[in-house]
Amino acid sequence: MMPSSFSPGHEFAGRYRLIELLGVGHTVEAYRAEDMTQQREVVIKILLSHLAVHEEVRRTFREQIIQTETFRHPHVARVYDGGQQSGSIFMVGEYLSGGSLEDLLRAGHVLSVEETARLGRDVASALAYIHEHGVIDGELSPNKILFDESGHVRVSDVALAGLSGPHRHFTTRDDVRYFSPEQARGDIATAASDVYALGLILFETATGATPFEGATAEAMLRERLLGPLPSRPELGGLDIVLAQATVPDALVRLTAEEMTLRLSGVVPDEGSFIKYDEPAPSLLGNFTLAEPRQSVGFRPPSPNQIVSSPRSSATFGQSGSPRRAAPRRAAPGAFDDLTPIGGVRRRPVYLAAAALLVVLAVGGGLAWKFGYLSTKHTAPNISGLTLSQASSLVKNDGLSLSVISHASSATIKSGDIVSQSPAAGTSVAGGSTLKVVVSSGPAPVLVTLPTTLLGMSCTAATAALSTLHVTATCPVTSTISSATVTKGLVAEVLYGTTKNPLAVPKGSSVILVSSSGVSTTTTLPAVTTTVPGTTTSTTTSTTTTSTTTTTVAVTTVVMPNVVGMDQAQAKAALTTVGLYYKTKGLGAGTATATPTWTSVVSTAPAAGVKVPHLSTVILNVTK
């Protein structure tokens, strides 16, 4: 039994009563609880005491509760409330009873390509939403991908993002299971890190296998630093999207918005992912109306019913259900007779009842107009419209809009609607919400950099990049020692902090770093002169010496493990670390020879050996 700080029945703020402990994580204790005011089940998450002692953690937790309480996205778990009691800071959120994606994976479930793409699209849209609001999860995992009782997916624990990181040691394989390469290097997590984590999660979901296996956390991280995600052609279009989402270079990785759009292309429909194959039975399935409705919710009374006596208009049997009495024909001038029946003036009572019915009629008419009592509407086509135009259009049908994500589009200008769900022409209930994806403008076009840049002159390299619409500069202060590149020629290409990228966005700028040649250090030896009876040691100050010691600074890299990879995978892995290769065996030749092999059998040197940067290694290959 997991230790807990509070027992069932404990109340927070006089409103939330704990029911049971759900679990204790790295950041919070989670409890299922009852919201006694709203009469609903919620989850209470209480900051762990060893984190609560840090003022910056407490302040960040409070601020993130306040911020995420305003989040409204169909695939982001709701945050309802928060507070502090007896030194404990707690958050109140949506209780999701359908389990987690981790539960499915542990049970051995493997989803189809379409199911995985649909699940990934929903989660990616949630990530795009929180990224747009400045929140980075940094530790996305299947444990945070939960399902409600209907099987719809939610990303949870958004308010806990980044709380435990500075005060936590990531030492086990589970701790770093979904870390990105930049996190493996010790960098701070970014939005691109969340996309990388989702790519690994979806790979597991569709294949049932972990893409990077290692005996230790360090070994697991080293693998993803040196190689791309394993290719699985049987996944079709999903395989391509996952490869783009897990590019080691974060600058050329898909964004969450782009991933949402690419996954939408894999899924043939716009429906949300639902965990269960069959929908839960309707609670109203066994009920039928006593008679067909002929109005919008009430039966208008006749004039006789308004002005006549209750005893003559309706009577109640023992069961309490109304029985209609025979209608009484009103005499001429009866509506002008103010004499009450039995000496009591009843007419004002009926007039009040009539006024109430009129109010109900007007309210019913307005409700009908705005769609609250109507059964179905046809979703209009709002693609290509601005949000303002679309809101005005759907408002007339009693519908509303919800922006779930933004996506790049080459045809729809920024700010206009790219797609909608449900689709145009679909029958929807009055009061429904149409989910829309808004254009963020054209996506940046990636261009592949020439592999011959290293070793070129600055002028030649600048001209070659200019034809690709990439601007290059050669600062005189940017030099690097190189044992393989002649002094003055290009030894390194920098895009931001990325060295020698494979591709960069069209229109971007790079820095060409020149070689400063070989770094040398000269040590003047001591000269000893022997005189009978005395020995004197002096150091020669002249530059002419009998011995010169030279130290060469050579950059080394670790040979990646490319055994089992095909030509494209092996080339990508070696290019990433800055190595050339030659092949032996079937298809022997240089890296530019016609490909005649499909798999690497062995390498020289072996994986893990340090070799000089930009050197050539040997690949033993086979068909």
C-alpha cells in the first residue's frame, strides 16, 4: 500500500471530501474525491512536502493552477480549482476514470495505424494548444495520456509542468524513457521536446516495441543521440510522420501544430479517438415519449382553460395524473363577466397563469431560435472564413466555435479556418460546438544542405547556399582548429546552436566557420653544459632548438551503432555525427556509389569507439 498524507474522509476547503488514494508520483499525491457542492467526482492533487518547502515551486504551482483553470480544449484535462490548507497546496481537476495509455501498453495492446494516428492527432492538438499558451510539459509519457469514461483522450497534469525538474534526479530508464536528444545533452526542454516524446509514444503504441533499448538510462539516451528512429515501412504514412517528429535536430523537427496536420492526413476521417470500440449504451434507450411532440415543449391552453374553474378544466385521480374533464361552453359575454364563481374573484389568478404561459411561450420561442430546443442542424461550411465571419454564421444556428489548434497552410492565409469538425453538411445538435483548426500561414520549406560544404572556400560555399535561398556569413572571428581541413576553408556550418545540420528552413541564415589549421605548442628543451667540477643547467631562449614537441588538437566523435540499418538510415546516422564511410562486401564502393546493399553487417571501428571528426569508417554490408 502506498503511503499517503491524508485519510479517506479528509475535507479540503469544506467542499472536497477525499475518497481514496490514486497514487503518489514525483510531484504530487493524487486522490479521488467528491465535490460536495457540485455533486461530482474530482481528482485532488497535493504538492509533495519535499517540494512544498521551496518557495519558487509553491509560487509556480499556484500560478500554473490559475493559468490552466482557464484552458478549454477537448483533449486537455480540466482544472477546476486550487487552494492551500494547513500548509498543503492542492489542485482540483477533472476525474478521468477510463485509465491511461500506459495501462493499455502494459496490457500488451497494439493499436492499428489509423487508431494510433487518430490518438496522436488528438494529443498533438492538445500539445499545440498548451504550447500556444506558453506551457511546456517536458515529461510527456503514456501515464499522462488518460481517458474519460467514454474513452475520449485527455492530456493531464498540465498544471504540474516543470515543477519537480530542478529538484529531481533522472537516473532510471523509466525516468528518461521519452527524453529528447536535447534533454539527453542536459538542455532545457522545449516545445520540440514534447513533440519528440509523442513520436516515441506513438511508435510504441503502433508497434508494441520500444525504439531505443538500453541496459541503463545512459545507454538508452546515447542511442537516440546517435541514430534516428527505426524505420517501420508497414506503418505507411504514419512512419514518415514519426520520423519527422523525432529528428535529432530540434530546429528541423515538426511542431505540434504541424504534427496535428500531418496525422490528420493519415486518418481518413475527422472523428476523435475513442478508446472503446462500442459506445456505452444510452441511459434513455428504453424510454419513449407518451405521444409525439407537436410544439417546442408545452401544449398551449385553450381560452376556456384559462378563464374557467380548475375543477371544471381538470381533475386528478388517485395516481396524481391529470384527467381531462368535458369542456364547458362559455356563454356569450362570459369574458366580460367579472362576477366570481361562489362569490370569490378568481379571474386575476387565471390572468396570472395566462401571463406565465405567455412568458414560457416567448422563452420557448427564443430557445428554439437559438437552437437550445431544436434537435438537429446542418453544420455550415466555414473553411476559408475568418473566425469573426464563422462565428457570426454559426451563431444563427445556435452553434459555437472552439479553436483546437493552428496548422501551416500554403493556400489558407494566416488567421483563417483550415478545417472543421464535424465536417460541413454533418447533422449536429443545437448548442453544439464546432472544432476548428486555424491557419498559421505557409509552413517553412526545408532545404537539404550540400554535403560538400566542408572543405570549400567561404566564397564558393556562400554561392552554393545562395542558390538554395540560404544566407551564409563568414565572420573572421569564427574559426576552429581542424586536422583535416586546410586553413582558411570551411570546417563547420552553424545553424543556431546546431553544428553541420542536414537541412535548414528556406530563407534562413547560417554561419560558416573557417579552419584555423593545426594547433601547435612548441616547448624549448633544457640544455645542460658540463664543466669539470660543476654542472650548470640553463634554458635556451633562442627559437633554434634541437627538439620540438608539437601537440595537435583533434576533435573526436563516438562511432554510432549502424548494424542492421539500411543505406539511408546508416548515412543519416553517420552524417549526424560528421563521419564519412566506405563499404565492403556486396556493393563495395564509396558513399556516392550506386546503392546495391540493404543492411550493415559490421563496422570498423566498432560502435562506441572514438574516431576523428570527419574521418572515414568502413561498413561491411550485404543484400
